[in-house]
Amino acid sequence: MRVVVTRVKSASVSVDGEVVGELPRPGLLVLAGVGHDDTPADAAALARKIWGLRILDGELSASDVAAPLLVVSQFTLYASTRKGRRPSWSRAAPGPVSEPLVEELCGQFEALGAEVHRGRFGAHMEVVSVNDGPITIVIDTHDWD
């Protein structure tokens, strides 16, 4: 799995003008992409890593201060731009594979005690965020080998 984690003062996601997920206070925006080889174990490890990252003020983690999370599926994180001008999405897992893994990531966060808000999988979403810092980190579970 590949994620972009951003420390935010606020964030929301809307579909067709309706807010479907919104952070009630400062927290983390997690854009989550799923590749073909990703597993529920990857989602669990990623949730533990993100929940414990000391990237909030005072070198605290989201788990230290119960910061909320907004998780938004983002297949474009697996874009290949090597050839030409049109990105290829072939490295991203298809919806029937990736949707359960994004939901597994959210479930793993919740099992750790996180307050999780979600985007709507497969929808055209408008994501609005006010970055704090800015602090933005890219994590790829395939780089952990």
C-alpha cells in the first residue's frame, strides 16, 4: 500500500456537493492507494505506523492526542508517468481488490482506538484541506523490505 499522510488543521471530502467525511478538529489526512500485491497484513502494519508517527506538535503522535483521521482512497498514487504524457494506472489494484483493503485500513485504525472519517470509494471526490506545517509524508509498504 502507498499512502500520503498530511498533518492538517482541517480537512473534508465532498461528493456531488455533499460533505461525506470531515475532521471535527486538527488531525491527519490519509490518501490511500492499493497495489496488486497488497494484503490485509499490509493494512494492519500501515495503520500501526501512521497511528504512532510522531508528526504532531511537540513530537506527539495521533495516538498520543487522539487526533482524528480522514482516509480517502486514491488509486492515482500508483500512477506510472515513465512513458509519454498520459499516466498509466495499471499498477493500482482494481476496485474489487482495493476497496476492501482501504476499508481494512480504516478498520485497523479503529481497532487501535482512532476516530476515522472516510471518503466515498470510487466516487469523484473534492478534498479540501488546510495543511499544518506543512508536514506531508509518503509511505509505501513495499519499501519496508
